[in-house]
Amino acid sequence: MMARDYRKEYDTYQGTEEQKKNRAKRNAARAKLAKTGRVSKGDGKDVDHVIPLSKGGANVAGNLRVKTKSANRSFKRNPDKSVK
């Protein structure tokens, strides 16, 4: 098994402007729900977008919900990691 090349992964995917913007949107969504007390650091929960950001969803209250990490991350993805 080869060691994971994190530098290459960041340079080719995580460090792109599009992914930086997506990460900022996800962080903003979590901050909104943390402010209302629905999530907290280390609680093992994810903020889920009913309509995913990749499908045109927004960070409005009606599009956000709290799910367990396992439930939120258990859906099929496209090869580019976007939601099917």
C-alpha cells in the first residue's frame, strides 16, 4: 500500500478555488447551526444540505438539517466526488 500524497491531493483538488469556496460555504452552514445550538464541536454530526450545494442548493435555514456523519456520508457520488 502506498502512502497517501496529501500535497498532490491539495494541489489538484482541495486547493482549487472552487473547492475553497465550497469549503467556506460548508463552514458557514455549520456556523449558522452552531449559533442556534443544533450542533456543537465534536458532537459527531454533520450539517446536511437538503438540496446539495453542487446541485444549486443554498445555505438558507430551510435547506439545512443535522444528520449523523454516517448517514450524511452514505450516498453515491460521481467520480468528481459530487453528489449523484
